[in-house]
Amino acid sequence: MSNSDLRAIEQYWQTLTRSSNVLFNADNFEEALLSYQSALSSAELLNNHIIDCIRLNVPFMQVYIISCNNLVNTYIAL
């Protein structure tokens, strides 16, 4: 995967996570859940390219952990 693709995935994850946080904070948990699930899919893509992420300094593990944590908190809220 190209450097720009990995950076785009990371940016997309950030955008999804921010918009999901807005939904969560507005108590719109069902929509937040769907958005957090999409963010997790992006995190999983990054984890499939660990060596490239390390080379580019993309925090793939932190992104994955944050995504999992967001899903857990949303399920608890539901």
C-alpha cells in the first residue's frame, strides 16, 4: 500500500472518530455505533500494514485501541 493511501486511511479514521464522538456526546448512540464500527474497519486496514505504518510513524496500534475502546463505551451506553 502506498504512503499516501496509509495517510488517507489514518485521516479518514480521525474524521470518522471525531464525527462519532459528536454523535456519542449528543446521546445518539446507535448512529455513533455505526460510525465507530466504520472507524474500526479503517484501523484494521492500518493493522494489516504494520511495517509500512512503523516506517511512516502512523500510530496503528493506538488507533486500533481507541477504536475498540469507543465501541465498548458505546455498547455500555446502549
